[in-house]
Amino acid sequence: MASVLDVAQYILERHGPMTAMKLQKLVYYSQAWATVWDDDVLFDEPIEAWKLGPVVRRLYESHRGRFRVDEIRGGAASQLTAGQRETVDRVLSFYGDKSAQWLSDLTHMEDPWKVAWDGEGDRIITPAALSEYYGSLQ
């Protein structure tokens, strides 16, 4: 299975350099829509509800300290299957031209982040929560 680093690297190769926040949100939406369209996850790493929206800690650790990201060390876009690449491409075609702030604001209006943020405990946004919410939007 691909890792979050592989997905992020694929996004960067397809879309080009971007802010770390935008990359986090595009990874999030890629995972969200994969749970709906593919009935599976792209990566196993958990998504956490942070103040500025959904964040995958492993990806955050890989770009920590960088505002703009142009590559992910340890990420290999070749690890994604053709179907996974198609899912990410569909996400990029819709969300890719949006600003990091717009994407962050959008996540704050949607239930997966709101429920995890308002909850107690580890604030994990589960694949089931993603599938239920985004599946209802189709």
C-alpha cells in the first residue's frame, strides 16, 4: 500500500510546488474521496484534526519547518496504482486551483473535521467518518 508520503509526492509531481498547508489539505481530500469512489484508503496513516484543519502527522514531520514544499523525501509517486492516481487526479482537478486558506476554511465547515475537533481524545478523523460524510455529497 502507498504511504501518505507517496501520495504527497504524487500530488507535488502533478501539481508542482505548494505550501505545506495546501499539500496537507489535498492529501486529506484525496483520502476522503478514495473512501467514497474506491471504497478503500490511499494510505494507512491517521488524519488528525488540528486547529488549521486536517493534518497527517507523518507528512507534517516530513515538511516541518518549510512553508513551501517541492518534494517529499521518502515519497515515491510510483507506489500508487493507476486507480489511485486517477482518484488523486480527480481531486486535483477540483481542489487543485483553490488556495490553502480556502481549503482550510472548507474543512472547518465539514463534519469530519468538526466532529473530531470538538470531540475528546485523540482527534482522529477516521476513514469511516470520511466515507459517510463525503459519500452523502455525491
